[in-house]
Amino acid sequence: MPVPATLWQPGMRITDSRLNAKDYQAGVVLVSFTSQTSYTQAVTFPEPFPVAPIMNAEIASGSGATGRFEARPINVSATGFTLFALLTDTAEGADTWASQPVHWVARMPTA
């Protein structure tokens, strides 16, 4: 398994697999739902990490219904995570999204 650059140790041999190792990944999820106050969606990383990465997620737009929501990754593992979007003020009532982009970034933890 490739060793991410952040986990290199003195004396390790330089190999093609180590040079090509990714210690971060990023992507976008298009989210659609109808009349919801919260929403979850499973996301699989393009390539698995050796361990669960450190992550964040953010809604790309702040206008309209999306301005009242927040997004975060939950249940993060080496192979993926669950995107969790929730309405910050449920007194406002449920909303509907159509193909709203949510960006995510995952990186290897440093030692």
C-alpha cells in the first residue's frame, strides 16, 4: 500500500508507489431532496486511504434555501463518509434542494 507523503520516515526508499501516493482527495456531491430538514448521502473516496482521513465539507452556495443549512462529514472511514446536511433553524420549516453542490476535502492525519 502506498505511504502518503505526510507519513514518510527518514531512511525510507523512494519508490514509484510512494511518489504517486495521495495524501489528500477532494470532490463535490450534488445534493437533491424534497421537503427535508436533514439529509444524508453516502460518499466513497475515489481511492481508499490507509486510515480514516481528516475531513471537512461545505455548501458551495449560500443563497436561498441553502443559506439556512450546514453540511459536515460523519461516519468517516478509510473508504468514504456520510455527508450530513441539516437545517440550522427547524422553526423555519423544511426545504427543497435541486442539484446543490457540496464540496468536500479529505487529508491524511499527520503523525
